[in-house]
Amino acid sequence: MEDAIIVLVVDDEAYFLELFSNRFRRRGINVLTASSGQQALEVLDAERVNVVILDVLMPGMDGIETLKKIKKLHPHLEVIMLTGHGSVDMGLKGMRHGAYDYVMKPFQIDDLLVRIKQADERRKLNEIERSSQ
């Protein structure tokens, strides 16, 4: 049996976190949440996570700064950036700093689910490659 994907969703909007968690749990995705970049780093230190969904615009440590810290501490973890307000530039900036992909808000749940599964597959392939070296 395939292990369920564990996703950490990082967003400062509590409503979004709850909505996202409910919808993805119904689709067999285990969801952890964090409402700030700092809290995300704490969760990553304590829990096993396969993919991070990270909002770009957050107070305090923004998504790009959080991404940089995640990639420094967990370089093989796949991160998908959430951008809003038509901010394609921020999504592309995230990818330049190691994000797997970016998704514009509002998004289709099923589209994001496909991207999460693709990111998890890449993570698994990278693990296999690293273990065979």
C-alpha cells in the first residue's frame, strides 16, 4: 500500500487553512498547517512532511524568505508556492529559489492535487537516486 502524502500548508489566513485541510483530507492527503513561516520551520523540525504548500504573501517572514530557509534546512523537500493578486513574478522568484512549482489563487483543488502528487513523485525519485549513490 502506498503511503499517504503528508502536506504542510503555510498561510496566514485561518479560513484558507481550514478549507484546504478539509478538502484534501477528503482526498486522502494528510495535512499539517502553519500560520507563519516561523511556525512552518518548527513543524518541519518536528514532523515528516513530503510537500509544502507555501503562501508568498504573509506578515513577518514572507514566503520567499521562508522558502530560502526551508531549502537550506531541508534541501530535498518539494515546495509549491501560492501566489495571489496576479503575482506571477513572485511565483517565478520562488522557483528561482528552489520551489518545485507555483499556483495562482484562486486555484482548482484538483489541479493543485495533481501538482502535489507530481512534487511527491519527484521527491521519491530524488530519494531513490540519492540512496543509490
